[in-house]
Amino acid sequence: MNFKTTTSEETIKLGEKIGSALKAGDIIAMKGTLGAGKTTITKGIAAALGIEDTITSPTFCLISEYEGKKLPLYHMDVYRLDSEEDFLNLGVEEMLYGDGVCIIEWSEKVMKVLPKKTIILTITPEEDGSRIIQLENWNHEEICL
């Protein structure tokens, strides 16, 4: 599925639609350049999960945990990791196979160790400031903008 958003607000709204369809154990592997909108779309997903905290990129803490009214969210940023082994050494298996939703920014670095059911979300910024957002391996209800 492909979507195009032209503002941050539209990207957050798309995140809300994605988040409202997610279930416990879902994993989203995010791909996109620096500033593509990975954290922006995560804000919408978090809102749909009933999270009221401010969502920020977990670049320096690596993993941010949020308790939602619907589901917990484990927001990971693996940009600073050197290997899949470093990722697994963080103790992420409990989160990946747990009762919440995992979002992994810069997932290209750890794709080999993620479950096959992982949803892949790619954000591509366009020259006009819009974003093309592609969902792969999406086995949930259809999303309409």
C-alpha cells in the first residue's frame, strides 16, 4: 500500500490510522533518511494506542517505552548500533515477542533478526516536501486517507 502526505499533520493522521489497526505483537520496521518523518508518523501511531506522552526520537536512549491505554509501545532507534548482535544484546526479544507494539527506526541494520511477520514502513521525502509512505507485509484492515 502506498500513501502520499503533504504535511506533518497528514503524516500524523496516517500514523493514527495505522496505529488503530495494530495488535499486540506487531512490529513495524521503519526505513527512511534522516528527517524523513519516522518519528512524526510514530506520533500518530502512539496517539492511536492511547499514549499521551510526548513522542521523541529515541536516538540517544535507543529504546523509549510508553504505556498506552490500548497497548504499550516500544520505540527503538538502532542508528547508533553496529550489529544485529548489539540489537539483541539490548534485550529486545522480550519486546519483539511481547504484548505491545514495536517500532524500529533505521531497521535496515537489524532486518535479518526480525520476525517474518514484521511490517515494513518506508518513508521517502519528495522534492516538493511531500512524503511517499509505503507499507509492506500489511496483514490488517485496509487504510484509507
